[in-house]
Amino acid sequence: MRNRTLGNTGVKVSEMCLGAMMFGAMGNRDHDDSVAIIHRALDAGINFVDTADVYSRGESETIVGKALAGRRDDVVLATKFHGAMGEGPNLSGNSRRWIVREVEDSLRRLATDHIDLYQVHRPDPSTDIDDTLSALDDLVRAGKVLYAGCSTFPAELVVESRWAAERRGIEPFRTEQPPYSIFARKVEHALLPTCERYGMGVLVWSPLNGGWLTGRYSAGDVTETGRMKRMPQRFDLDRPDNQRKLELSRELEALAADAGTTIIGLALGFVLAHPAVSSAIVGPRTMEQLDGILTAGVPTLDDDVLDRIDELVPPGANINEADAGWRPQGLSRRVRRRVRR
């Protein structure tokens, strides 16, 4: 497993980052099996683990904490906050009030005294970015967090956050975690160049596009999964954009075979070919899935292969806009229909 530097932090992370979203009630409910999967990933050379408080309402963090017992110092540990962790109106978001409370819960669940990378899971239009950054800066100064990052922020908010940090003389976001894959390339327009400009590390989520780039759906005869039920807009096989993914998957499998790899290797090699990308998050639910990913590895793709991918999916294009991960508030019907007085 090769390592890369996470932006300009100097921290070395494996090209693959183990995503823990599927450990717990959202995926693999067997804690012992989930711990074994994490250990298998660490033994294979993965030293970067990413989770979030909202994954199975804290259960994923608890599993990760169990798995890292005795191995914590060898791992760059990342988690996130923002999503609702209860029914109360202040049990979510990016406010100082929520951050200083939720970091303590994450530290307890992860059984650690510090988080290497603490990330804002999504933008929060109701909270001033200065408040979020200053709260994170306090956590860095207290040693509870080493670096702060953001996830699924558009380029303009990344720039705004950088300006706010410079204006206040506080810690900026050091990383961004966007969706990026052969089927979701919109971040190539502005976000990835912006991260390069500011020396931010980039750990991309869903490089296998939720399973579309594993060959799982290419036959078209797929048993409905929990993920398909939760996110029909991304996985409904009757949608024209998802039908297009099926067609492209077959062509990409053929291209991968010609390149001497699998479609998984092709997908990982593609995202890691971008100079802005530090690591690609893979989120297996089973040991079999992890072994398939590890076997594929991260091949170095020739320019001819990358050019052929560009022909199939144009640079900067998303096949399905639901893969963007976040919809700006200004596009919501409520905002567009509001009468201003």
C-alpha cells in the first residue's frame, strides 16, 4: 500500500482510506466481524480510517474504537460531525454549542484522547462559518483535534472559509472530503483546483460510486439492498441516468480488462490519478468486499486509458446529479418561492 502526503500537513496516509459507514446498524451489525475487517485493512497497510458520529448513530465510532485498541498510534483517525444525533433542535449542525458537545461524545465512543482529523460533514447555512472555525480552532489548541476539515463543501464555501480563517488568524480547513468517481466528476470544475491552490488534502468518498463501479449492477438483475431503499434517486434502475450507468459499466469493465485490471482497480486508479487527491475512501460491509478491493489495488493508468474514460464520461460531468452529495439551499423550492418584502 503506497502512502501520500495529506495536503501540506506532512501527514502520510495510505492511498486507500477505510470508510466505516457500513459498520453497525446501517450495514454490518456484527461487531466482531466489523472489527476483523478493520484489522484486515490495517494489516494490508491501510493507516487511514474515516467514520462519522451519524453512522448508525455512533455505533460505527464505537466499533472503530474497539478495533483500534492497542493500534491507535499507527492510525490516522478521522471522524465527522453535523448530522442529527437526536430529536432535539440543537443536536445537529455546525454551531459552536454542538461542536464542543459532540466532540466529547465522539472521543468517548472512539476510546481516544484526540481525533487526528475532525471534519464538518456538510455545510450549514444557518451557522456563520466564523463560529464553526473558531470552535474547531479551540479544539486544536486544546489538543483534542489535530486538524480540521470539511466534507462536500462547494468551492465557493471552501474559499469563504479560508478567507474567514485568515481574517481571524485561526486554523483553516486542512482537508476536503468530496464525492468523486468516474460517474461523478463535477468536482473537477472548481473544487479540486481550489483544494490544490490552498494545499488542502483531498480524501474522496464513493470512488466506486456506491457499488456501480464494482460490476455489481452491470448484469441488471440486482436484488434490492438497504442502500437502494434509502437512496432510490441514486439506485433506482428505472431512472434514465442509472440506466446510462449500467451501459457505461459494461464498457468500463471491458476497458479495465484491456488495461489488465478490474473495474474496481480502474475506478480507484482513476480518482487517484488526479493530482489533488490524497486518498480514496473505500467502505466495505463484508470481508469479501474488502478482499476484492485489496486484490484490485490501485493500478497506475496509462494516458490512453484515462483518455478513453474521458470519452465515456466527459470531465466535469455527473451522470446522476444525486451523486453530488449536497444541494445548495438556494435551489430548494422553499427559497425559490419565498416572497421578499
